[in-house]
Amino acid sequence: MTGSREPAEAETPPAPGSTDPGGWTRPVPPRAGSAGPGGLGRDDPLATVGPRYGAGSLADVLPSALAVLGVPGATDPLGLTAALAGVRRVAVLLIDGLGWYQVPTAAPYAPTLAGLVATAGRALTSGFPSTTPTSLVTLGTGTSPGRHGVLGFTLRVPRTDRVLNHVEWAGDPEPLRWQPVPTQLERARAAGVAVTVVSRPEFGGSGLTVAANRGGDYRGAAGVDALAGEMLTALAAGPGPTLVSGYHPDLDRHGHLTGVDSVPWRHAAAEVDRLLARLVDGLPPDAALLATADHGQLDVPAGHRFDLDTDPRLRAGVEVVAGEPRVRYLHVTPGARDDVLATWSAVLGDAARVRTREEVVASGWFGPVPAEHLDRIGDVVVVCNATYAVLATRSEPPMASRLVAYHGSDTAAEMTIPFLVLRG
């Protein structure tokens, strides 16, 4: 496609401009300096960005936090140990939907956030796809999506026609089978660190929570005041090394429902600001706060929406559709792959890149993918460019097609996330 560039190799990032096994040009990674929101206007939010596993990604946050806490064998890919020498308590906060490119939009309603990004922030990348279930497990396990296997918002359960929605996952498939990689919280607890997870009460015990956060004591907290209070209480509870993981979902929810920079989104940004201010003010002297996000968001105009359920050309040869509107996984009937590739490429044109599973895995988007996880990826993978999306109005819940903002693809607006490091 015209102007499209592809993501960087997993684990060991190659030189910008080199070529991957599929013949795609790799992008220059995002700037990872301390530039504040005012410096973001020079960048293109719709340029493609590759995940930087092992060199500045969401997967590197908890391993670095464990290194700060002295967990034996923990690596420090983000280089935090020198800056946080003497820290014995670490709080990690994930703000759903707060991309690096959304910070300037939020700044008028979130001055604390804007100031912290300017003075204590840098950019990381999410994993791919840039979607909440994938990112939560990437953060929790400290590894790339290919390894942990939660490779999208929805995935086909291999050898069935069932599509698993990870945010509605009640426990089937069994989480320890579906996501077998030990979490960083389990590793910390085994080393004697007191570990607590603070999130919405309704998320406790879900399949996604078990996959991402097993190993921590769970505390339910609804709203920013309860979240801040529970995180600070857990952080100060004991005398020994302590790790607290918190999650706040509201900014993402309002972006989806009413769009980035809508009035509800602005109110949610102000709530994020209040949450950060409370946490910063309440940090114990020997504590640090690491705040980040799972992805950004962008609004998708009505004219940029394809519907695979009302276009018979897009349905031909496709047995099961998974993924989400910005990244589609197409599981095809035997022998139909090449026809599906050709048809989708012709219909979508420059709106998307349409590739085989093998090409996408070779590109390094997911990091290394073991054989047992390959069938979770579609035979054909459709990655939307710019502000395009592929809806499924009949085979997915109606609300999924009525959203204003989406994420999941590899634009800078979706993939680039802030990372704040603050001492007590």
C-alpha cells in the first residue's frame, strides 16, 4: 500500500530502514526522549510504529520494576534501577486509552498529567495489536503477545467455530492453559515481595484478570478516589518490598462511546488528572510511581468504515471472523486463502494491508509465536491504515459498530504510550 511501513522485529530491534523476512520496510521507532506534549505536533500520528519489545515497550515495565525491587534475575530494559536507587515500594498504574498522542488533547483538562509528561515522561510502545486484553497480559507477563497467546480482543478457539471475547472471558478456556506464561506478579511474590492488584470489583476472578494478574492479592475499587486510596494503602502496608498494580478504564470507555476530545472524554481526562495528583501526593518516601497506558485511540469517520457482513465479496470464503475493527483475523475455508487475499486487497485498497498469517508472524509484530499459538491468528490478517475500520454489524454485538473511537492497529496514535517515573 502507498506509504505503508511495517513494524520492527521482536526482542532485538533491527536498524531503522532494514527489511524483514516478508520484504516490508521497518519504520523508525518513536522518539523515546522526555519531550513534553508540546513537542508531539511535529510527529505524524498516522505513521506506522513497530513494537519495541525489549527496548522500550509495555512488556518491559514490570521486569524493570522487579529489578528496582531487587528480585533475583530480573532484567531492567528501561534502565530504572539507577534513578530509583533506594526505592522499596513500586506502584504501577495503567490508564486505559491514554496514548502519547492524546496527552496534548487532554492537557487543558489534565494539567498535572501534562506537567508530569513534560518533566518525567518518555514514550514507549504497546505490543501488537494495540488493544486492551493483549496489552494487559503483555504488561502482566512482561513478554510479547506471541509468547503469551492473548493475540487480540477476540480470538478463534482453535479447532472450533467459537470466538473468545477476552473481556467477557469467564474461565473457558481455562486461563492457565490459554495463557501459560507465569506473570511478573507471581515472580515477585515468589521472591518475597508483597503484591497487590487494585481494579474494578467486577473484574476480580475473570479469565483476563487471572491471565494477566495472577499472583497478586485482589482489591476492588470503583472510581478514582477508591483506586488511589486502595493503591496507597497497599503501598504503605508492610515493611518489606512491595509492588502494587492499579488499572483505570474510564478514559478508554468514553473515547469509544463519544470520541476523543468529546465532553465526556474531557471529564474522564480530568478524573485521570485527579487520580495522578492523589497518587503523587500520597507516595511514601521510599516509593515510586510508574504510570503508563495500554494503547491510544483515534476516531473513525463514518465514510471510513467497511462492513464485512453486508458486502458479499468480503464474506466469500471466510468461515470465522475474529480480532476487532482495526485488525481483523480471517479464518478461511480450505483452499480459499489466495482468493480471500486478492478480494480483500482489491476491495479495501489503501485502507488496509492484507497479509497471510505467515507474513505477519515473520514480520515480528507479535514477537516470537510458538506453534501452539499460531492457529489463534487468522489465515489472513487485515491491518487497517490511517482512520479506517472493518466492522461486522451482524456477527458481533451491535455496540461494536456504533463506537466513535477505535484502536488495535499500528499507527503512532494507537501504539505510542506515555511512561512516567516519579519518586515519593
